[in-house]
Amino acid sequence: MAKQRTKPSRTQFFASLLATLMERNGINQVQLAAVTGIAVSRINNYLHGKYRTIRPDHLALLAKAAGHNATERGELVCAYVK
């Protein structure tokens, strides 16, 4: 029996993109927490897809801090909204 490929969930896609942007822009969880005021534990939950929703203000802060340009910020917001 062949394995079925499952589509990544929205939370997995968002978490993956956030991690990618953080790596690309040289920012770690502690630095992101310091810049955004979001607890490291909550950022860790976001990075591991352990959340139901993200507060709009957190999404805006994450996008601003993790994305260094409008395209990156937009991609992150779209990844959460879709």
C-alpha cells in the first residue's frame, strides 16, 4: 500500500515559514522575544505549531521582526491567514 501524502496544516506551514525567516535573517527565539515582547515559550509554541490562533498583535510583531522586507512580512501573514 502506498503512503498518502498529506498536505501540511496551516500551523505547520506558518511554523516552517517563521523558522525559515528567522534563520535567513539571523534571529533566534530569544532575540525575537526581546524585540517583540512575546514570551520565548510562546514563540517556541508558534515554531512548533502548538497553538490554535495567534493574536493579531503577535502576528504583526512577528512579521515586523522576522521579516526584513515587505515581501517576507506579507508571506508570513498570508501563511497564517490561509
